[in-house]
Amino acid sequence: MATKTYTVTGMTCSHCVGSVSSEIKQIPGVTDVQVDLASGEVTVTSDQPVDEAAVAAAVDEAGYELAR
């Protein structure tokens, strides 16, 4: 199991949280996504480490941006 926390900018409501969670959960190997709306932190749990570019692409697809 691998867990990594990212910061996502632009989320303002529960719909934002749902969109980001839904897109990240589609990445192969991802088993859980926890989003803290207040801090913008997104914790991704997966079978193996997930490529950050894949997470960035999923967040972008949801309409938000991964803070770097």
C-alpha cells in the first residue's frame, strides 16, 4: 500500500470534492481518496505508488489544479 497527499487548488464546495475524488479513483490501483476541502489536501491510497502526472491529469480533468 502507498499513501501520498497532494494539494489541490480551486475547490470550494462538496461538488468540487466529489469531482476530484471521482476522477482520481479512476486511476488504476487507487483504492481510496480522502479530500479535506478546508485545506485542499487530497490523500490518495493505492496498491502501488501512483505517478504524480496521472494524479495531476485527473485533477485537471475535474477542472482543478494540483499545487506544485
